[in-house]
Amino acid sequence: MDTLIACVSLLVSIIALAISVRFWQQSFRPIVTAAVKTHSGGSEAIHYSLVLMNSGAIPAKNVVLRANQRSLHGALGDEATEENRRRWLACFSDRAAVAVLQNGDRASCSFGVTKRNNAGFWKYKSVIKISIEYEGWFGRKYSEPQELLIADSDSFTGFSWG
């Protein structure tokens, strides 16, 4: 009987160890997300920044953004000239990769403007489907799908005090 109890205890311990290792692997990694944030806004236009954040436990390397071309083109407004596209879509280029994004850190870039009646670079409230590709500090690769909402981040309703 003592041997049976010892074997069951050993089995429970091994299962608990396996579960602990699995949860540790899932939590001990970089977690990179992107968000469109209001840089400045007024009655005529809202200027945006694209912010990358690493809320994980370790740094992320070689962070690259990829955009779904159909959703990207559907989000473009009237001011999406070639010059503006070169400027504000540069974040989706391999040359714009973030070499190292420390855990708890963020990186940002300018990301266009909205105006009334879709006259800006972006259409207000449009959604861009992206994937964020990056590596963990120890070489493991990640690819996370995400959606970017082009909207005023200072007010989730669109209304705020001056």
C-alpha cells in the first residue's frame, strides 16, 4: 500500500512539474502588440502614432509588421498620395524592423491623419489587419495576428472635453 501511495505521489508530482513548465514557457516570452494612438487632435484633423509595446517577460528581437493589403487599401482616405504612403506605410517594410524591443518598452512612429469625410490619409474607424512577427531572446519565432483601429484613442466615444 505504501508503494502505491508513493507511486501516485510521484505521478502527481511529475504532472504538476509538466504543467508548471508549460505555463512557464507560455509566460516567459515577449508579447508584442501594436496600437494606433492619438498624437494630437482638433476640430479639423486627428494625427496618429503607431505604437509597438512589449508587455512580455523578455525582450523581443527583429520585430516586423505585415499588413493585409486588402484591409490596408480599404482604410486609405483621399490624401493617400505616393509621398504620404511612403512616409506613413514605412512601418510595414522589412527595413523598419525594430532590432530589440525591451520588455516593458515601446517604440512609435508617425502614422497618418484623419479628417472629415475621409479627406485625410486614413478613413476614420477603419480597421487594418496586421501580423506582428518577432523573435524571443532565445530564438523562438512568433507571429501574432492583430487588428489596428484608426480612431481617436483619447476618447472611446469620439467625444471629449477640449
